Amino acid sequence: MIEGRYFQPRSARFSPARLSRPEKRMLRLEGQDGALIGEFRLKRVRIRERLGNIPRRFRFPDGGMFETMDNDGADALLAGTGRGASTLDRLERSLRWVALSVVIVVAAIYGFAAYGIPLLADELARVTPPNVITFIAQQSLKTLDGRVLSPTTLKPEQKAKAQAILEKAAKHGHLPLKTYRLVFRNAPHVGPNAFALPDGEIVVTDQLFPLIKSDSELEGVLAHEIAHVDRRHGLQSIYQASLVPAAIAVMTGDASQFGQLATLLPGILLQSSYRRSFEQQADDDAAETLKANGEDPASLAHLLLRLDAKVCGKTGCGPSWLSSHPATIDRVNRLMGERKP
Amino acid sequence: MEGENALIRHDFEFRGSGREYFGIWIVNLALSLITFGIYSAWAKVRTQRYLYGNTYVAGHSLDYDPSPWRILIGRIIAVSAFLAYSVAVGFWPQTIGLFYIGFGLLIPWLINSSLRFSARNTLYRNIRFDFVGRYSEALVNYVIWPIVGYVSLFLLLPRARKARDYYYINKHAYGGRPFQTSFSTGRIYLIYLGGVALFLGLGALLVAVSAWADAATGDFKTVPFGDYLGFAVLPLYFIVYTAAVTFIDIMVFNLTVNHTTFDERHKLASRVSPWMVTWIVVTNFLLTLLTIGLFYPFGRVRLTRYQTERLSLMAASDLDEYTSELSRANSAIGEEVAGFFDLGIGL
């Protein structure tokens, strides 16, 4: 027998009541004075599972409702009937199951962040149709051309020389030579830079050339960008950028203000860590290309140091965990390590 | 005035605990993950039911009672629609315009259906809430007004917010009786002005501090750790932004709720402090970062408790007389599709 409140069918009006189970499959509802309110077949009654200490509610087929604060009493009343289960409630209260859940959640998050998203993005990049890749690349270049890039001011012989160096580096690329196309642009606001578009165009800014002291330095830069194209890094970044927020939305399961604020930063950190591993891969590939052409991988390192001094000044460019590129000093050390075969 | 005197004040109360909610959250999250998301519909109902079930007013708690199956079906449709969109736009980029037009036309239906689903599955004292907005009304208040607000260079944005809040409150019902809110447009403009002033005032202060730090750390290191001061100021900008946005949200919420009547007799009252909410949101954020996410459920309970306990019901009667006029709950598809695309519906 459990004490509670009975709400009349489809009404907010209630009175104190008691619920008992006189027969195995029958519930008896009575008023405080013991007068019968109704008898209900157990299987026709909707009984909520136990959850924390919120009131347990029994909904009757006629729209009436009985609720009780006595959750233990309700469990005892229903024992052996298989109704109003409290299995989940026991898991949620058990230290062991909660600890196991923490392990599962942390492992799943780590696994998905470290392997799931990169694999998925790689697979999606692989199956992306070539016309879509061209479309994306052309749109990006068009956007940049309207804003930060303007026509090049390089002399034709400078361009021809760069083209010859590209062809030398591209021999070690995975794709046909004509895939890689050099694009020169003047970019006073961006400064010295080079980047690859997913369809194989490699954009080099005019501002990079004054910093280059030898052909092998330019070859290192171009080999680095060729690696980005070969490994579809640009496309993968696009997919990662949409997979990370989707994954975080699934994790938190709600889009409250607090949730958004708290999930913004981990998302940014995760994506910049993916980018850093792409940069490292591209550096490694560039070092291989330079070595295969009989040149010193350290030449790329020398250029990186000069770039760093030019762009970041003496104070450096901020902490590496926030940026999309690994700290220059780490990249230089890695490239220097490639020197001796 | 005689009606005023007869009102009895019932404060809302939240009886849940962060510890209890943590167990519920993590176990259900783990189950969602090992079932590849299928269980997430049940997890959503269970976590939401815990928060509602612990919200008490006048001796009774709310109940959240949807069918998880409907939520699951809604989620499957939402994910399929998103995949169809991604694939189609990937292979035929020119179809993107069609998708946006189609989605735009769907928005009013999604909003109504989502609000109706939440309302009809929320019960208090055995009676369901209801939402009775029409497609054309949702189109005007949730789509056209916001567009007007942005096109007018934000000048009409407070007015658009008023339209949305009126629609949200005035189309809700309980036991067949309406909720009603009514306040002057001037009040909402004052709040937005206050929010903008707060943002500009605190922002200017920060810019001044940054400039001073830059100058002080130029050639002579007059400030210890001066190099790091610039970085230290950066998170403060987020706090200023959060404070300004929270100020507007909470003050508009208070304004709307304080002018809401139910059944033309009962009143609601809200005394939520925007400063307290900013403090809770920012500290929750930091603690969640420090605990790699494990503080999240504690933070949610903390915020829910604070906001809930600043609400009151001023009842003119014992509410016994309300009866249900509804029997059938609406589909969950609207709410789930809206949730997936993050429309962020609500006050």
C-alpha cells in the first residue's frame, strides 16, 4: 500500500489516495477513508520508470492519475511484475556503473576525436567528385581575389623560374604533373605566404620571393604545398570543420547558451590540432622530395626561420596550441633532423 | 484592486541535485554512444524529465512525457534530410538555392510543430500545456519580423523580439485557457539600449587596459609579466560579450514573464538577475573546461536551480478547476528537425 495523490480523469483536481495490489495483475485505488475509487488491470496502467526522486506517476486508461513521492514503496508494490522498471535508476545511482560510463564516454570521445573524425574526413575527401573539388577551389580563389589578393607584379622570368622549380618538385608528387598549377598573386595585407587549393592550384604571394635566398628553399615550399594537394588536406579540413560541431552537438545533446560557450573552445583546439598534423606531414613529404633531388631539407627550415622573424617579430606568434601551424622551432628541428640520412 | 489582494504567491522550487543529475547524464550518454546514437532519444527524455520533474510550484512538479520513439523518428528524418542536402549540394551545387527556399518555407511549420510538441508533452497536475500558433503567424513573427529587424540595421530588432515573445506566450495554453503577455515597446528598447551601452562601456574599458599594457611593455618593462597582459585581456572580451547578451536576454525574459497572466487572473513573476546568470555561466564554462566536460551536468543543475527559484506564480485560486481538452500529442518531427538545425527556439 502506497500513499499519494489521485487526480480525477482529465482534471487538475486531486485528493489524497492510496494504491495497493490485492491481486497479482490488479491495482486498487482507494480514498483516504478506504472507499474504492477504481480497480485497474496492471497492464492497462502506464507506469513511469523510476528517475531520481521525482514523483512516480501511474496513468490510468480513463485519464486519471495517481502520483506518489514514495519511490521505494512503488518499487515494492510492483516487485515481480516487470512493470515500472527501476533498472536504469540503479545504474545511475551505482558508483561502479557511473565510473564505467565515465570511462566509456572519455574513451569514445578520444577515439572519435583522434581516429574517427580524421578517418571519416579522409574517406569523404576521397569520394568527393572532381567537379565539386574544382567548384570549391574556384569559389575560394574568387573570394580571395576580390578581397586580399591582386594581380601579380612579378617579372615573367621570375615566374618561369618558379615554374621550372615546381616541375622539379612535382616529379615526386602522387598526381600527374599538369595537376599542379602555379598561381601568382600580390598580397600586401597577407604578406609572404603560399597555400594550396584542393584542385591542385598552388598560390604563391609576391611577398614571399624577396625572402627566398636559394632555389632549394622555393622547392621546399612548393613540395610542401604539393603534399597538401596529394593528401587532400584542404578538403579534409572542410569536412573536419563540419564534423567537429556535429559531434559536439551529439555529445552535449542540447543547445543551451552554456553548452555553446563551453563547446566552442574544445572544437577550435581540436581543429587546430588536426591542421598541425597536416603541416607536419607536408613538411616530412617536402623533406623527402628535397632529399630525393639531392638537396638539403634544412633549406626549408632556413626559410621558415626567416619567415617567422618577418611575420611575428621578436615576440613570436603566440602559443602553438592555438595556431594552425606547429611552432616554427618544432618544424625547424624536425626538418634539421632529416638532414643526415 | 480587489483581485490584486486575492493573489497568493507560490515560489518555484528546484529539488534536483548535481550529483544525481551527473549519474543520469553520464550513464545515458554512455548508452547513447555505445548504441551509435539510437538511444539518444531515450536519453533526451530521461534527462529532460529529471529537470522538469524536480521543478515544483504550489506543491506539484512538472512532468515531461513524450514518446521517445517519436523523437527517434524525428531524428532519423532530420539526419536523412541533412544527408540528402549534403549529397545533393555536393554533386549539384546549383541546387543549393532550392534547398534554402524549401527550408525557409518549412521554418514556420518546424517552429510551430516543435513548440506544440514541447507544450503538449509537458504536464502540470495531470493537465497538458498546449501551443496553438498557425503557419502564417509563425511566418510573420519568427521569420519576417527578424528579417525586418536585421534589414533595418538592428533598429527594429527589439520590436521583432517583442513580436516573437508575444507569439510565444500568447499562443500557449493550459487546460484550454490562454497565457497572455502585454508590455510597451519602449520598455524593450530601453533594455536593448542598456545592453549595447554595457557592451560599449566595458569594451572601451578593456581596449584602454590593452592599450595601456601595450604602451607599458614597449621598451621598458614597467609592468611585471606585461607580455602576458595582452593575452590575459582576451578572455575578458568574451566575458563582456556574455554579460551584454545575458543582460538583454534575462531582462527581456523578466519583462515578458512579469507581464504575463494566465486565464486573465493568475500572474507570473520573475526576478532573475543578469549579473548572477553571467557569473554562473562564466564560472560553469571555466569549471567545465578544467574538468574536461565532467562539470557540465553540475553546471546545468546550478543554472536551472537559480533561474527556477527566481520565478513565482501569483495564483488567484487553487487551480483545481482546470481540465484537459486535449488528448492527442503532436508529432516530434518538428522539434527534432529544429533541434538538429539548431534553431534555438524558446524565450
